Amino acid sequence: MKNHRCHCTGYGSIIRGWIGLWMAVGLVWLGGCVPPKREPELLCPGKAILEEVIDTLRARQAATLSLRSSVSCVMEFTDAQGKPKKESFDGTLRFVGPDRLYLGGEKFGPIRIGANPETFWMYVKPALDTAWYGPRRNVMLCPEKIGFNPFYLADALGQIDLSLDWLLTQDPGFDVLTVIETTGLRRVYINCCTYRIERIEYCDTLGKLIASADLSDYKTITDVGDIPSTIDLRHFRGGRMNTRLTLKLSGIAVFRPTEAQMRLFVRPEPKGFEAVYQLNEFCEFVPDREQAEGRF
């Protein structure tokens, strides 16, 4: 794929313990941050009208997606000293559309990432010993501050909200849907030959790239539909990528949760973490004083 039009500029700030996975370190101004898009092997004609695009995607999108899988994760980020870091772990993924997510693994301690209609959380015990959480409404207001936005994963799994006011354009080999949102715009690239979504971009109100999701290695799963088994999520700040999370899914199957299993999508209390931060309405991660005082 060609280099795209979004370029990243921005600012960063350091919060104690907020290491790379969520916020950039320092102030950097660089251009050309957008990773190259893959060129399609074939150039097929796109669809002529928006309604045809929406109808085709809706027919291929599960009415209510619910899946489980094993997952291998690789996290890349920059630490407080500006050094690149990479961590990998194996875990499990559970998703109940449109916005209930659980991603859990173990590597010298628990790693828990989750979301539900009200809140999100990310708890990382190994190395960081830090927990972050906050209301969903604050996440939606502050997309540039979230190195890994759990709600983007719903899009990546195929749960695009097709009821929004999308606009249709074309890029060689791709139909492109664009929607203007309160915090910026979102672009969805659909391969005209396979009619699978291959890339999603999230930009701010000035058109600067905040995050992207590249989707590949699709599998057609009974009772689930077409699911990308490789999801490459990237976050940009200060003109360069500062966070990357690559997920490789295996053993994908329909998930029919019991009442007990639905508790996976309830934010657990961050017991035993050295540092706990909450995202406030001013787009700041602030220490949770009650927990720091030993409430848990």
C-alpha cells in the first residue's frame, strides 16, 4: 500500500509509571510517520455507490459478534528513558460485540486489558507494575492520549458501525469509507477484490494520524464470520509510532458465555499494583489516591 495522507505531529508529557504503552515520552517533531500500506495484488473495480458498499459489508458482518480465541501478543513501546522495548506474551481473547473485550495473559505476573460499555482498563504487573483505567466517555474525548485504545479492537474484529454518516471515495484497489467524528475522522480501507477490511485509520480534527489498525490473514469461522487472524495496532505521537500491539489469533470460535463468564467484562479492582492511574475528563492520567492509600 502507498504512504497515506495523514502525518503525525503532536506533543507528549510524562506521567510517573506511564511507560510507553499509553503515552509518549518528551516532545518530538518528525514527519513521515505513517507505515506503508500494502499494495493489493490485484486491482479490482470498486463499488459505485455508498449504499452498495454498506449493504455488502452488512451482509458479511455478524449481527452480534461473539468470539473466543488464543492469542499471541507482542507489545512495542518506548520507556521513560526513551529506549525502545518489546514484550511478548500468550493469552486468551474474549469478545462480545459491540464493545465487551477481555484480553488476558501471564508473564511473570498478570496482564489484563478490557473494556465494556462504561469503562476500560489495562493492568500490567510484569516490569511496569501499573494499572490504568477510566470511563469510556473520557477515552472517546481523548483518543490521542491512549496508546492502546481497547475500543479500536472492536473495529478491527469487524464491528464497524455501519449506521454512521459514511462518505465513499476510492484509492487504487480500495473502496474507502470516511466518517467525521467529534474528535476527528476515521477511514476504513476495503480491498475491492476480497471486500475485506485491510486497514483502519484514526485521525484528529486536523487530519493528523493518531492510530491505525492493519488487518490480514483472514479466517472464515462458522457462526462467527470473516475474522482477521493478524491485527497490527499502532499509535502515533510526536511524529512517530510510540506504541504497537500485534495480535495473532488462533483457535477462533464462537463464544457463548455463561453468566459467570460475563464477569470477564467487569473491571477488576487493581489490587497489588504499585501505581494506579485514572483517566479524568481533562485527558490526564492522575494517581488514584484512594487506592494509593491502601483501600485495596
